[in-house]
Amino acid sequence: MAIKTAHLSIDYDEDDPRSYRGISLSKEKSEIARWSGGTPAEDWQAYLDWRERECPPGMIIMETSSITHFLWDVPGWRMIEDDQGREVMVPEDRPGHEDAEGTPIPEQEEGPG
């Protein structure tokens, strides 16, 4: 049995934060799956669900640099580790960062103390 290798990428234009088109899985330069029905976080979750339920046995999925580039280029998203040890995409909510509209998230004001 040959081990199959596929490449996972985020499809968007680096110079346009609003150009997100989806998450793509390719093998030998041919797209074999695409998740593009929602926000980047919803599509990432759909990919994770596919990987757990439908991914062919023995398939190795390599993440391309487009994923890291997307998180740097497009405000409003970040990765965290969930309780199952999976890397999941979530909306940015940390003070000092930008939300999906590029608006800075304010620092939390401390209450009287």
C-alpha cells in the first residue's frame, strides 16, 4: 500500500485580507477536497471533522505555509489547542490584537481594587 501525501492550504490572496476562499486539500497538484462554506474557523472545523471521520487510512496531510501566512496576514483569527489536542482556528479575542474587521481589541479595564 502506497502512502498518500496531501497538502493542506488556505486559499486567499496575501495582499487582500478579504479574499478568503476556503481551505483546500491537494494531491499531486489536483484539489481533492475543499471546505468553503463559512468563516475560516467554520471551514477549519469542517476539515478537522473530515480528517477524523473520512480521511483515507495512511494519508499523510502536510500543512503548507499558507496557513501561517493567513494567520499573519488576515486579522481576526488565531489557532489554539482544544481539549483533544487538535489545533483549532478561533476568532481573535485577545486585548491588543485586531478582530476580523481590523479593529483593535481594547485592553480590559481593571475594576476598583
